[in-house]
Amino acid sequence: MAYLYLVCAIALEVAGTFCLKLSNGFANPLPSGLAFMFYGLMNVPLILALKHLDLTIVYVTWSAMGVVAAVALGIFWFGEEATVQRIAFAAIALVGVVGLNASFASS
């Protein structure tokens, strides 16, 4: 259940970031308000995940998966350039999350 909370926190954080991009520097009120709402709501499942998982796992997974999702959103939704560097460094972040989670599972 803790990982489900973590996935929800990641999804809400990515939704907030997506709305920030759509807000056009807070010029558009609806996505601006939604960004604040998603970022506020994101804390609830993040705190619940921290009740059951180590801080290392929660924070690294949450932040790195947010980075990977932001790269994917930028490329696929906003048409940002899919450079080799962007893909490679997002993949490195993903490998780090998998490796860190695996190291905790084996200990």
C-alpha cells in the first residue's frame, strides 16, 4: 500500500508540474490554481508513504520519477526536443531508482 501512496504522490506532483507549464507564468488562472492544488494534495500520499517506507526510498523515488515523467511530458506533450542527453540522463535517474529500491529489498 505504501508504494501505491508513493505512485499517487508522484502522479500529483507531475500533474502540478504539467499545470505550471500550462499556466504560462501564472497568466492562466485555471492551470495556475490547479498547480497549487496538485502540489498541496501531493503531500498527503507522500506523508502516508513515509509512514511505511524509508525516507531514502520515498524521496529518491518521488523526485527521480518526477524528473523522468517531466522529461517524457516535455517531449511527448509539449514537443520539446528529445536529445540523446535528455533521454540518457532520464534513463540514469530511472536506473538509480530501480537500483536503490533493489538494494533495500535485498537488505
